Amino acid sequence: MTEAILTAHDLSIGYKRGRRPPLDRGEFVCLLGPNGAGKSTLMRTLAGMQPALNGYVHIAGRDIAEMSATEVAQLLSVVLTDRVSAGTMAVRDLVGLGRYPHTDWIGRFAPKDEQAVAWAIRAAGAGDLEHRNVAELSDGERQRVMIARALAQQPDLMILDEPTAFLDLPRRVEIIALLRNLAHTTRKAILLSTHDLDLALRCADRIYLLPLDGALQTGAPEDLVLDGAFEEAFGSDGVRFDADSGAFRLSPERGQATVEVNGKGRHAYWTRRALERAGFQVRDAASGRSIDVLDGETVTWRFKRAETTLEFYSIYDLITAIKCEYGIEALQESGKTG
């Protein structure tokens, strides 16, 4: 049976109000929503960094508003988006700052504190960074160190506000995978806000979805996709969320030329992606225009139009030829006159 570590009731943050669902131990939860929905405000309110307009937040069954800063820090650690300027401080010293909620009044370390710091560095995968200066670290390395500092507090709950904001894609994947693994292996509850929708759909145990207008929605990623919550929260005039692929796509323009793609597997998938990027609509049947993807020893693309068949050996050549035959101008004109 799961045990809730964080609960919030009738919580008002800015202009939004509603019952907030609990966060359970060992659960990895991603908070998603469009810009301006109030994700950072919600995170700071849940962490006790700013007061709620109404309602209350409970951590481990206690009202966070009635707890001292030290008591909160012993149960909750926070990693914010802002880059920390630590000058020439060594990594181990920065991680050690996470132990101060547990030390005596002069910050004296006991053996258990040294052990906690060493464990946190290993758990965050920062062992090779331990003796380096923080100023020398890359953004990805620095984020691991900040996670290590948060772990050194030995909290029951970790809250992270866009921890992958400054990272390239491989580092974002590494950090999300690290946090998910930490939640499952340490039984800590981990809540993070992110714009990495694809990673959240693949990795989160649960999604908190905060739309621009309306109540916070929660559920398994797949539940929120299937009931249309993502499409409603993120859709716009030019972009739509495709529930079949779990990705954003450009909304088709009126009069766009259509083409059919026949084939399975990786090459057919990326052929469809390339055609959509080039401004075509990919349909199951497309008025006599079709592309057969022949995935043999040598991959071949055959474009059929009326009585003509053209053969290509790369997606680039295929797209270039189709554009030349139909013309970018013709596609644009069909959109104007369609």
C-alpha cells in the first residue's frame, strides 16, 4: 500500500484553486503545463517557499506552515532552475551544505554526516566530480551535484523546478532517468516540473497536468493522453498533440498536398516524418500519389504518380524530387486557393 508524503487541500496559488492530489513515497511525478499556467508558483507553494493564498499543504502529515525551516529541510529538499554560483567551492563541500539541517548549531559534522555526503555523491553519479571545483563543471555535471546536495539532506520528498532546463538532450535523458531510479530505489517521493513532454510520458509514474484554465488533472501518462487532456492543454491554432504518436505535430493547412506511404519499420516511420516536415499530409489513401518503402538489403523509395514511378535511395533525394515535381510554390498556391 502506498503512503502519501505530500498532500494539499483547497490550495489557492495566484488565481487557481482546487484540491491537489497526494504524492506517494517511491513515486516519480512530473508536473506539466503550458507557460503561464503557474507551475513554478505551485512548486514554490508546495515547498513552503511562498505562502498559499488559501488552503494548506501537509508533508508527512504535518502542516508545512506550522513547521520551522529546519524541520521542513529535514523532510524536503528543493532544486531550483536558477544556476548556483559557488565560486571555487569544491563539489564535496557544496554537497555537504545539504547536511546542515541535521548538524548541531555550529554546523559540526559527525561521522554519519560524512557518510551521508559520500552516499549522496555516489547516488547522483557524481563520484568522479567530488574533488573538482564547482565553477569548472558543465551544466549537466553541476545539476548532478545539486541533486547530490538535495540527497544529502536525506529528505522524504524532493521537489525540482525544471532541472533539465539548460541541458542538451542526452543530459536531459540522463537526469530524468537518474531521478526516476532514485525514486524507485530509495522510496523517496520526487516531483519535478518540466517541459520535456516526451520524457515525462515515457518515465513518470504519474503526471500532474496544469492547464492554463481549469483544474489540475492527474493520472498515469497514458490515461491523460487517451482522455484528451494533453490535446486540450497544449493544443493551439498551429500545433496539435497527436495522441497516436504522443508527439506534437503542425496542424495541417487547408489545401496541403497529400501522399500515401506504404511500408513498415524504421525507414517508413522516418519517411512519414520527413514528408510532414516538408509540408505534405500523409494519408492512408492519397489520390494516386504513393511512396513504397522497400526495406531490403538496400533501402529503396518508389514514388508512384499516375503511370510514372520514380526510384530513390535516400529520403533527401525523395523529398527534393517531390518538391521539384509539385513545386513549393504550387503547394503554397494550393493552400491559398484550396
